[in-house]
Amino acid sequence: MAAESGARAWLGGGSPRAGSPASSPDLGRGGRARSEPGPGPGPGSGAGPGSGPERAGARWPGAAALGHSFRKVMLTKPTFCHLCSDFIWGLAGFLCDACNFMSHEKCVRQVKTPCTSVAPSLVRVPVAHCFGPRGLYKRKFCGVCRRSLEAPALRCEVCELHVHPACVPFACSDCRQCHRDGHRDHDMHQHHWREGNLPSAARCEVCRKACGSSEVLSGLRCEWCGVQVHTACSSALAPECTFGQLRSLVLPPACVRLLSRSFSKPQLFRISERACPEPDAGDSEDGGDPAGPGREVPAPESNKQALRIFDGSDAVHRNRFLVVSVPRPARSEEVLEAALRAYHLTEDPRGFELQALPWPPQAGCAGAAGKAESGRTPEEEGGRGPRAREAAPEAWVIRALPRTQDVLKIYPAWLKVGVAYVSIRVTPESSARSVVQEVLPLLGRQAEGPESFQLEEVLMGSRQVQRTVLAEEEPVLDRLRDIRQTSLRQMSQTRFYVAERKAEVPRVSLFVGGLPPGLSLQEYGSLLDEAVATKAELVTLSHVYSSQGAVVLEVACFAEAERLYMLVRDTAVHGRLLTALVLPDVLHAKLPPDCCPLLVFVNPKSGGLKGRDLLCSFRKLLNPHQVFELTNGGPLPGLHVFAQLPRFRVLVCGGDGTVGWVLAALEEMRHQLACPEPAVAILPLGTGNDLGRVLRWGPGYSGEDPLAVLVSVDEADAVLVDRWTILLDAQEADLEPPKIVQMSNYCGIGIDAELSLDFHQAREEEPSKFTSRFHNKGVYVRVGLQRMSQARGLHKEIRLQVEQQEVELPSIEGLIFINIPSWGSGADLWGSDSDSRFEKPRMDDGLLEVVGVTGVMHMGQVQGGLRSGIRIAQGAYFRVTLLKATPVQVDGEPWVQAPGHMIISAVGPKVHMLRKAKQKPKKAGTPKDARAEEGPAPEVGPKERRR
Ligand SMILES: CCCCC/C=C\C/C=C\C/C=C\C/C=C\CCCC(=O)O[C@@H](CO)COC(=O)CCCCCCCCCCCCCCCCC
Ligand SMILES: Nc1ncnc2c1ncn2[C@@H]1O[C@H](COP(=O)(O)OP(=O)(O)OP(=O)(O)O)[C@@H](O)[C@H]1O
């Protein structure tokens, strides 16, 4: 028995350490012959990126410690080194047969990147990826086969892993760990390295020299802090990651707990199906193989033959194979080696064999598998090995030869730092219990007794990590044989943990939205019971948000949570489809003192439709658990998740309507928030973006670097903005309570609301046409021109009281109450002329300004800066009487208001907004100069700089 303490893993944390036990399994043997590369972009195709190497025969014996099997190749095309990213001058390079790592001779000794064949064994904490839809990623490279991504490829929505669809099954489950899940929870946070695809201008943090490349997959970048280094330099950095520039904004993974079983990653991160579709047949979901039926087998060159290679029974059953091209004739060993390499298996080929499969399969794949599993060798099957076959492409299945004993690595699940394991020999007598008994003394835990521990099998698939507890009597050798029989790749992605046998109490928080508002806890309980048959003994209604028509269910059983989640999303109540979201718990007590995390809301429907890309960028830059899509349940799920945090900030990505939506939700939730007044920043995605403009966030987002946006949010200053309450009391609706809406920008009655209404109706009818801010403004102009000659005489249809005093209205078509100096996308309705009748307007003075417009022509003039509105009044309390049904808009959201009263007053508290700090002046100015430039709103206090 050999007990080896393992090393820190490279993938998923820590620095690469060649030669350590964890990174030096018995792989990457030398002395093998090489077959020609197979076709297609799959990892089995063998050739290095852009190299087109010819066989040179010589083999480099080093770097086997990292699983590579390097050999010297002749270069026929310009080729770059994957270690130093420089051009390889001369005719020879060193290429790893399994992962396509290409290197200079001088660099090959310094290679620290492990081969994909051993990468799964180096993952610190297995975390599945979350692949989005196929997309074109120009000048990016596959993280598995290292080749360029010319055709549509996949990218993880949470980390920067890019892969060919065919390479997905070979990707490690080494995504960012964004929450605690009760399995391997760490408090110390380490860098999470991702290799390659760095911008070409990237500079190494250690040596300050260029470390990015657009030619090859090289260099490393930490997925959390963004630090970029040469692979060779990475060991000079401390393993601990402090989240870099965004450290005060990131919600630390140690503060988030989410127990999940088979919820998928997109479900856990609330990524819509459209953004993260189910893998299609060609995407080779886990357990499948990268090629499959329907894939053309290219005609081999005359001196080569193409073979279909299946990895175990599962591949045969699913009829999924890889095509490998070998010389004609080829020796059996040559074919076997090429087949193993195609599946990234660099173990000793003597432990494997190829079994012939009848091709094409006659009676279904399962039948074909049954035949192949007869245990006979290809020679016995047809009397001839691969060498002799010459007809149509042949099919072979790779099998592991039976083993009478095996060496098994057992990882202690409780270790918080690094990947460490002990290796033990398992024989036909070994059971899960005997393995636990054997490893405990090696790990110093024998005193606790084997009954406190269990053996867990973890399948580290790239899309899902599956955990299974082995039964105590389970014969371990049989289990290993079964896994290999199913798939050899699956075996290389399977890890065994000895774990404390703690009764994990399942607890899943399920948010259910879209329910009728205004019900009691009991009423929501009965309604859900009726709609989805909730099991009372497993489900508790932990929170009721009656006014929003939403509840949070606490479910004490994973299967029940999964059932409810699926069912709720398929259920309509009162004709409205319900929303279901899995929500994490935020462990507020673990929030570091210098951290004030950002809660991000994105409205993908706003103005220029830039929200989808931003969602993706923010999920990568921050913790995806802090990013919420507003079309998926509104602001409430995010506010519920952050409710216990003692401090946080909010970023609203959307237009004025969206900002108002979030501010209203914040106001409603205020008493349930541990941080009742979080400051709110704006990323202006809308059409008008008036509040965003006055708070210096700009007229509209047009693709600026999302990292720079977040840095600006972190550096912004808090200011106060008045918040107005509008009570709408319709005369006809005597029995209904008055409606209340909140306002921070403006409230328009008459013509501007009418244009707004026309615009929104047009957008509802054909949302696909409203794809740019410019187009949207064009629609305002079109609807404006259509109403150019409209003259209903609004002043005759309404009455206005300011502070209880009747005010006579001039002849107008629109009456507008303004709180900020921007309306209709940046127009200044009040104007800058001083006026002895009124105070100078401010957005925090508790006063609103009232102006009139005479029609569309007048509004156009205001837009053109040629005129301002007709100044009518300034005050803090207004009463408007509508004699007829009239269009009304609040912060750009319009409706037709029935005749009755509108009371506008500042009953609520002011809101804390974040105003973008002014760009630092080019020339050094004095602090006094800088203060003189400040706008009208007072700062709440200089925001503490956290960095
Ligand atoms: C002189 C003829 C001018 C014809 C112009 C026709 C129509 C548009 C005129 C004015 C539109 C003004 C206001 C918008 C209306 C309602 C919105 C009110 C609520 C609100 O502000 O909502 C915002 C929330 O974010 C969203 O609103 C917008 O984004 C509005 C965008 C409006 C863009 C209109 C651009 C029009 C440019 C016209 C410039 C004409 C200048 C020349 C004038 C010469 C006159 C002789
Ligand atoms: N309070 C709200 N409640 C529900 N949905 C809203 C609310 N406000 C906005 N929306 C939705 O978001 C969409 C986009 O609104 P938003 O105001 O963000 O963008 P916009 O109208 O393009 O920009 P702007 O308001 O700056 O002109 C609206 O069409 C609406 O579907």
C-alpha cells in the first residue's frame, strides 16, 4: 500500500507543481509509435494548432509527470510555442500526442500545464460548467484540444472556458466555485486559473512582459481577480486570490450557500433556457461521445484508413464514436494507441484491447454492443485484426482488460487546501467498507471509527458533477470494472472520496412568483397545494410577499424541490404563468468588513437590447449569484437573496422605467432589508435614460468595457434624490382602493404621455423591431409627427392645485411635473434662465417644478434646445383633477388614467443614488477646483474608498 500526500491542484486553484504526487500519476509513458492524426476538430485529431506536423519519430521523455506524451515533430507551417507563445523557428517542435501542446525544445522542460489526460485528477473542487448556446468566437482557442475555434463553439457562462462542441465531454469540471454546497467548502479563496484566450495586450503580473497571444492558447488568467501571468511565472504568485480590482463588489463564494442535487447549473444561476439551451445531439452531452451518427467519415487518403472508435458500452449503446485515421496497413498496437489517444487516454495500452463491432450496426446499437461484448478479440471475431481490414470504415470498441487488482486514489473530502489523496491497492475482496477502514489510519482519522465515514464516487462531468455514496458491501473492484466497461473516459473523470457520514439536511429555497397579489399565507398555501400538490411535510412557506404575489418555499427534499420547480414553471394561475427560481442563501455573517457587494439587475428588454451581453459579462466578472435578470421574476428574488446583508449596493441596467421599477421594489422591501437604503447606480440601457444622464452615467450604454463600468460603480459617490408618491383615485372605481405609484424623474399628463403610450404600444406589437436606441427615438418622432396637429385643450380638461391653491393653467396640451433636469431623453424642460418667482431646481430639495407644453411642435423645440417649457409652478404638494380619461406617464411608463384625482407628494424617503465620479482632470487641479465642479445634489458623504 502506498500513501501519498497529494499536491495543490493547478486547475481550479493553486499553482501548477510539476512532479508532485497529485500531478504525477502513472501516465504519459514514452516509447509509443504514433499514428497519423484523425480528421475533424475533435481532440483525437492529433495535429497541433496550425502546425501540420509530420512524424519525426523521436519522442521527448520529459514532462510525463504532467501526463504529456511529447514527441519531436517536423513543422510544415508557422507554429507558436504554447509555453512562451513565441514563434518556433526551425523545423522541429515538441508536440503532446494527447492534448496537442506544442513547444520549443528549450521550453519543453519548463512546461507546467498538465495534459488534458490528467487534468481531471488535478481539479481541486469539481464544479460543472454552464455552457451557453453555440457562438462564433474569433481568435479564441479550445481549452481541451488547444485548436482554434473557427466553427461555432461553446463557452461557459460562468468562466472563460471555450470549447469545440466535440470537445465538451473531455472538458474537466473545473468551473469557478461560486457557492458552498456542503461538499468541499473553503474559506480561503485561491486563484482560479484559466489557460489562454488572453487579450494580446495582456501583461504578466510577475515579469511585466506580454503574456497574451492571439496565435495559441497560452498564458493564465485568474477567473476571479483577472490577474494575468505567463504559465511559467504563475508559481511566483501566492495562491490566495483577493478578487483584485472588484474585491469590494464581488459577493464572496464563502458567503453563498446553495445545496443542490440535480438542479443544472443554468437553473442554479437562473440563466434562461434560451441563453443556455439543452445540449443538442452534436454537443455531446456528458456521457456521450464527441462524434456520432450522421457525421460524415471523410474519405481517407489512399494510404490511410478511417476507423470508427467507440469508448465502451455506453458509446455503443448511443452509437457515438470518434473517427480515427491510421496508416494502411497498421499494426493492432498502433491502432489501439491512436484510439486511446483520441479519447485522451494516455495509460499503458497493454491494459486495453479493441473489440470489433459489426458495421453498420444491423439491429440497433444495443444489439451491436451485445455482440461486441462477447469478449472475443477482433481476430477471433473475424479471424483478422485491424491491420487486415480494408473495406468500408470499420468500427471498434475500446475495452479495458480484466484486472485482478487495481490501485485506487482516495481523496479525503474534508481537506480544505489542495488536492491530496492516498493510493491503496484494491482486490476482489475489497469493499467500500474495507477501503474506508484501510484509508482512515493513513489519514489520521482512525480514532473516529469507520462507521462515521463513507466512500463516495464522484463523476466529474463537464456539464454535471454527480455524487453517489457506495453501499458498504459494494465490491470496489467490480465497481471499477463496471465504470470502465461503460466508458473509459468516464473512469478517468471519476474520483473517490472518503467523506464524513453526516446526515445532510436537504434544504432548497424556491421562489414562486406570478401569484395573485394580496393573499394571506394560508391562502397562498392552499392555492399552491391545489395547483402543484405541495407535500405539507416537506414544504414550508418561509416568506410571503403578498403585495408582489410571490412566496418563497423551503423544501426539505431534493426530489420534491425538483418536482415543484418543474411543475410550477408549467403552471398558470388566473391565466398567468408562474415563475420558479432556485435561490441561494447568503451567509451575511461571513461578509468581509471591506466588502459591500453589488446586487446587479439587468433588463434585457430595455432600449438598445444590450442586456443579454451584459448579463453574460457580469456573471463572469462577479459572482453569478449576485446577477439577476429582471424578466425572470422582477427585482424581488434579488432583494430577497440580499435581504440579510448588512450592506450592499445596487446596479440597475435598464432605462428609466426599469430604474423606477427597482426603486419601487426597494421601497416596498425596505423594512425587510438589513440594509434598508442601499445606494443605486445606473447602467443606462434604455431609450431616454434621463436619470442615468443626470447622475453622469451617460446618455446610453454603447458597449464600454463592463469591467470599467463596475470600477466606476465602485468609485461613485452617493447622492440623494427626492422620491415622489402619486396617489391615483379614479372616480368610477369607488370600490377600489386608490392606486399608488412612485416617481423620481417626471410625471407627464397629456401629450407627452400620449406619445409615450404610442411608442410602448408599437413596441409591444413588434418588439423585434426595437433593437436600437436610435430606432426607438425614430419611433418617438414618427408618433410625434402623427400627433402634430392634435389640440384637445388639456387645460380645459384638468384642474391643478399647488399647496392647496388653485393655479390657472395657460393653453397647453401637456402638463409635466419634473424632479430632474432631463426629460424625453436629455431635454431641459425647465430651462436655465433664472427666475425670481422660483427656487433654483435641485433633485433633492423636496420640490417639483411644473411646466406646460403647447404640443408636439413645442416639445420638438425643447428637444432641439430652442425653447423651454412654460413655467407654471414649483411646490411639494399637488392635486390634479382629471375631468376626462387622460394619458399619464411616470418616468416614461404610460397608461390612460380614468377621470378622478391625482395627488403628488413627497411622503416617502429620498433615495440614495450613486453618481459617477467625475473623470480625473487631465491637469492636476486642487481639491477646491474639483469641488466647484460638483453638480447641485449634495453628497451624502464621501464614499469610503475601499481600494
Ligand atoms: C419641430 C418638429 C419636431 C417634430 C418632432 C416630433 C416628435 C418628437 C418630439 C418630441 C418628443 C419629446 C418628448 C418625448 C415624448 C414623450 C416622452 C416623455 C417621457 C419620457 O421622457 O420618457 C423617456 C423615459 O426614458 C423616454 O422618452 C424618450 O426617450 C423620448 C425620446 C424622444 C426623442 C425625440 C427626438 C426628436 C428630435 C426632434 C428634434 C427637433 C429639433 C428641431 C426643432 C426645430 C423646430 C422648429
Ligand atoms: N415598472 C415596471 N414593471 C414591469 N416592467 C417594466 C417596468 N418598467 C419597465 N418595464 C419593462 O421593461 C421594458 C423596458 O423599459 P425601460 O424603461 O428599461 O426601457 P426603455 O423604455 O427602452 O427606456 P427608457 O425608459 O429610458 O426610455 C418595458 O417595456 C417594460 O416591458
